[in-house]
Amino acid sequence: MNTSDATKDGIRGQRPGREAITGAAGVVGEEQRRQRGNGRRRGEPTRVPEAEFRSYYGKPVLNQIVWAAPDIGGYLFLGGLAGASSVLAAGAELTGRPGLARPLKYTALGAISGSTVALVHDLGRPERFVNMLRVFKPTSPMSVGSWILLAYGPMAGAAAVASATGWFPRVGRLATLGAGAVGPLVATYTAPLFCDTAVPAWHDGYRYMPFVFASSAASAAGGMGLVTAPPGQSGPARRAAVGGALVETAVSTVMERRMGLSGEPYRTGRAGALMRAAKALTLAGAAGAVLGRRSRVASAVSGAALLAGSACTRLGVFYAGRQSAADPRYTVVPQRRRLAEREAAEEERGDAAAVPRARKAEE
Amino acid sequence: MSPESSGNGQPARVGFFTDTSVCIGCKACEVACKEWNTVPEDGLDFTSMSFDNSGGLSADTWRHVAFIEQREPLGHQDPGVGRPGTVDLGMPSFELPGAGTGADGRGEFRWLMSSDVCKHCTSAACLDVCPTGALFRTEFDTVVVQEDICNGCGYCVPACPYGVIDLREDDGRAWKCTLCYDRIGDGLEPACAKACPTDSIQFGDLDELRERAERRVTALQEAGVSSARLYGEDPGDGVDGAGAFFLLLDEPEAYGLPPDPVVTTRDLPSMWRHAGVAAAALLVGAVATFAGRR
């Protein structure tokens, strides 16, 4: 509500936004903007906050992401877990480690089922889920993902059922290998799905996000292997868990640093807390997996920590997106900088290019 | 507008030119849009910051009138409307107009009003990412949601760089401006343009509108309104030109518009490549874990 009082002496207690200096673009901040534009490279950390960034009463430019955190966070985590579990299960099958292959096949089926249920549950019209299969659109990662799930789900299911019942062992083996081949796509397609949006914290990380998701999936599947497989057969799971955990921590740290302002949401608020928890859990899990390799209990606890860390990573990425969509600064400031850089580049190109701009420069 | 004007039987591309310099903030466009398209009521709220009471574009607000009250202590700025030499009445106060002293008392301020709408981008991210094909491009080169197809996945919402399309809460599906697809097919202009009393909202063939806008911005600048600029008219911009573009009197972000929007799918090929490399790395890494004895 409006809290200011109009008195005879003027307005009292007015909102600061009313007094914002919002003059012509040609007067306000143009010089500062120029200075900022020069010599600024993408990804350089922002040391000076942009004081004169402007917005419409601080309202966000983007509409807020409508996805629910448990649904879509769970969909990402479970999809990654399923995909990487299938890869490890296929390897375990080929190298004669049934004690590792079997639980991972069950994991893959359970996780991909949960992932699909979460996705359908998140729809505004869940009964129309099948409309996802009306078209195949390479421009829509969600369409591509639906088709990947359609190819992968039955194979993961056949692999798990054949393993549980002992029926059709050949079909089961083929399905295991097929699911293992498609698994990496299941674990990574969700990165383009998130990045192919206007949300700065997601879009600007598109070079790193697939690697974060793939390694996080490997760490989760390895963790699941540590929880479920007998110590004699869990060697590959342990190595996948430790390798995935180290790569995930390294790549997500690099991503947050290199994204400049768009990386800021990963360090603040709920997203920051989740990302820090993810790193702590993941590194602790990796350390436990190495140090406690002789103990079944220590291995299982480490595996659980890795699973929790992977879930925290996905939720952290999700909330970073929400935070960056909610604040117009993350939308406006990088775009302004891009415009300033473009103008500076045009100026360097010489007078010929500057002539059409002359009118604009008068502003 | 003549439906067959491009000569090949295909109707010419149509759009909006919203000239905010003559917008009086009457909100007739908001009302006409709601009435014609039977868009549900979405809260009769007072936003407390201005006369804006719809806040922004959403599933239930397809035209949104932005109100910006600006003090201009920098001085000597044309309010951007009307004949030169008008008497500035200033902010409402108890004193006689012009009786006060200092920047506040002189009433150096202006109101900017702008009717925002879906931009109907040439390269539309919402359409690109829609997994069901519910969003499609019409014969008029506008972007429309088919409500009988949309399953409410919500992907279009964060894809839109302008924050236009949104899910309707009690309905679950995505909604936005259709540029009155049902009206323009019958040779009528969209409801908002029809209702606009000052022709701030102009509907027509996009090429013709661009020429008209160019003439208008030149005229304004020659008249001394140095801050007049076009927004979204350039086919070389990040969305390859908007079907609905604007004449603004301030920077786009002051109106809640992104200053340099880029369609996100422009980077999608690179995203797929990165994801492919990551998937291959995952496979190779997994193979490597089986290299050991145990």
C-alpha cells in the first residue's frame, strides 16, 4: 500500500522510487556506460555494482519460472541418476559384476519412473502429457527429451524386469546395453533444457551446465552403487563416484566464477546455500568413498552423501534460475553492457559505420 | 490492411506500432482486450507505485499500460507530448501552479505511459521451445497458442525474453496476446487498436508501420524530443525484429522492457554440441572406471 502522506509542506514518507533520476538517455549515465563498456570482457567478475541500472519500479523483466522445485528438481536429479546408473549397469554387466549391475538396473527403472511422474505432475494439464509426442522439435529440448525418455524408459524397464525375473536373459542383456548407450543422453539433455531459456543464471552457463549435470549424475549413480553393491564388485562405482564428484565440484565452481553477474545467484540466498551444501556433501562423500573403501558402512554413508549432494546441485541450479528471473538487474545489466560493447566496437570500426548512428548518439 | 497485399496469396505480415508519445494511459486497450478475448479478471489491485494496476503482462493481462512518473531535475526536457510552450501544471499540490520554488516546486516532471503487448517476435523463443507444437506461427506471421493443444508444461514462460507469456493458475495452460487472430482474419483490426482513442496503438502491415514509425521519430526529434527512439523495429536485433514495436521516450528498461533481448534458441546448436560432448565424456569416463581389477 501507499505509505506516503501528502501534507501542506509536501509529500512525507514517499517511496524512494518516485525520486529516481530518470532523465533522457542522452544525459544519464551515458558516459559512465561508455567507460564501463571499454575493455570489459565477458565473464570478468563484477567488482563494481552498477549503481545506475534502471528498471520499472524494480519489477522483474522476465515472468517467473512456473515449475515447482520438488517436481523439476526431482526430475533433473532422478533423470541424471537413472541415465548414469544405466551406463554403470551396462559396464558391470559386460565385466561380470552382477552384484553391481542388478541394483543399478533397479535404480535406473525406479529413478526414470519417478522422473517421468515428476515431469507429468508438473504439467498444468497432466492428462495431456501425450501431446509431448505430437511433434519432434529439435528446437525444443523438452520435445527431444520426451523422445529420449520414450526410447530409454522401456529399455531400462526391460533390463530391470529381466534381471529380477531371470526371463529372456538375452533381451535383458540387449536392453541393458541399449539403456547404457542412451543413458548419457538422459543424464545431459536436461542441461540444454534449462539453458535454452531467457533466465540469465541458466542461459549464460550453457557451456558448463551439461558437464555439471553429467558429472553430478556419475557421482549420484556411483553413490548408489556404493550403497547397494557388495564391496567386492563396487570398484567401478567407487571410481565413478569419486571422479564424478571431483569433476562436478570443479566445473560448477568454474561455471559460477566465469558467468560474471549471471553467476551471482549461485552464491546468494537459497541457491547459494544449496550449492554450498552440494559441494560439502559431494566432497565429503568422495573423501569417504576413498578413505572408507574397506568398510561397507562407510561406503554406504559416503554413497548417500553423494546422492544428497547431486540432488542439492540440481535444486541449487533450479533456485539460482528463480533468483535471477526475479531480479531485473540480472536481465538489464548484462544486456546494457552488451549494447555498450557493441557501440564501442562500432566506434572503433570508424566514421563510416558511425554515420547511421549519428542520430541515435544525439539522444 | 489488405489481406492479400504481398502478392503471392499470402497475407502480408501485420503488427502493432505503439507510439507511446501519444498514449494518455486510459487503459481502454486493456479493457477492450479483456472484453473481446474473454480474459478473466486477475485482481483489481492497487500497486501503490503509480496508476498502473495490472503490474505487467501475464496470462490474464495481454495489454499492460505502464505508468512512469519522472521528475526531471536535469531540466529543459520536453515532456514529449503536445505543442511547444504548454504550461506545466506540475505534480498535484496545494500551491498554485508555478508558485513554488526549487526543482520540486517548479514541477519538472513528466508522465510516461506505454501500452505493452506481446512482441510477436520474428524469432520467437516461446514458439521454438514449445514441445507440443501448441504455439504456432499464423499466416499473418503472428505467434498464437492453440489452447486445445497446450499441456501447460510452462517451458515458454522462462523462454520469453520479455516476460510476456504465462500460465493461467486455475487453468494450467499458457496464454498470451493472439494479436486478435479471430478479428484480423476477418479484416478487422485488433480490439486494443480499435479502442485506442489517440491512435497510440496502430495496427497494420508491418512494413508500412515501420515507415510510419520512422517518420514519427524523426518528426519528434526535430521538434526537440531528443529522447524519442524506436524499440523492436530493427530486423537485425536479437529477435530478428518484433511484430509489435514501440516508440519510447526513455530507455526500454524504464518501461520494464529488456534493452537488448536475444532469442535464447540462437545458442541452442552450441548447447546441443556441449551436451553431446558431455554425454560422450560421461560414457568414456564410465568405461574408464571399469579399467581396474576390482
